[in-house]
Amino acid sequence: MKGKWIFLSIGWAVQVIAYLWMPANPWSLVSGLLGIASVVLCAEGSLLTFFFGVGQILTYTYLCWLERFYAGIAINAFYFASQFYGLWHWRRRIVQGGDIASLASVAVPTKTLSWRMMVMIIALLGGASLLVGFLLQRLTNDTQPYLDALTTVPAIVAQIMMVRAIREHWFLWFAIDILYIVMWMRAGDWCMTMQYSFWCMNCIYGYIRWTHNVQKA
């Protein structure tokens, strides 16, 4: 799909401009480019998202370690494992063929949740995030404990929903990405800030694309 590559190119261009405008750790640029490719391909329902995702996770974990975002480091171990489960699960859900050459063009059929279930999930995540933030503040030298928790606990559920091909995960990621923008702005890393800004736009794009791919009961 031509639009996918245009959207991806815009994201990469924004990432490079942000890095040139206010240079940061070069790994921020690498992680940002990999991350943008991963989320755009995820919005398209492409299995290739998991291949780019592995590279983004490894580089992003290093950046979290530099900033002492401990919850972020911990969740990336979960993200890493989820890439392989997601690849397996999506592969099973794809209706068309199994040829490796077609992986970039075949979209995964998606599922949907009720609004009542989403409200329950959000309420539980809010309480759990505050508890984790309190523990991080008391037990570690985390530089932004509550933001770290609020971007980590909901992300676990969002990632599970994503690898299970549930459309509403895009709502969670949109809220999480806004918090990540604040967190990395405060850390002074504009590559990561721009990456998450682009990811917010991709959440809207992804929700629309996944709505088209919802598998009818």
C-alpha cells in the first residue's frame, strides 16, 4: 500500500530532523527509526512489525538504562518475549497463504472489545499504576516514578491486546504515548519525544486500519 510508505517516510523524516535540530544519544535516532517502522507496520497488520520491534526494544532498553527508568527497563523484557508470541499468534490468524514473500502485504484479522470491558480495564490500570509509582518512589532512585509507572503498567495490557490482535489497544497506546512525550521532554531527549508524537498520530491511523480488518463473528 503506497500510503503506508508515505506515512512511514514522513515519520522517519521527522525523526531525523529532530535529531539534527537537537542532537542526543545516537541510539535515540536508531531506536526512533526502528520504532516508527514497527508501529506503522503494526497499524497495517503486517507481521514485519515484530522484526523491527525487536531492534527497537533492544535500543530503547539501553536508553532507559541511561535515564534510570527502571520500570521501562523491566517491561522491555516482557516486550521482547511478546514479539515472538505475537509473530506466532498473528501468523495463525492470517487467512491468506503462508509464503514468506507475502508477509509485508497480508493483514492480520482483528478482534474488538465492548466499551464496558474497556472502562473496567482502564479503571484497574489506573489504580495499579499509582501503586507501582508509589513503590518506585519509595524503593528506587527512579527519576520520574509516577510517569514511569503510568507508562509501564498500562503498556503491559496494551501489548497483550496488540499481540492478541484486539483493536482497542490503540486507545491505551494513545494515552501512554502522550505520557511518554512528557517523560522524554523532561529528560531532554527530543528524538524520543518526536517518536512518541508520531506514535500518537499512528494510533489514530492504526485504529482506522484495524477497524477495517475486524473479523466478523
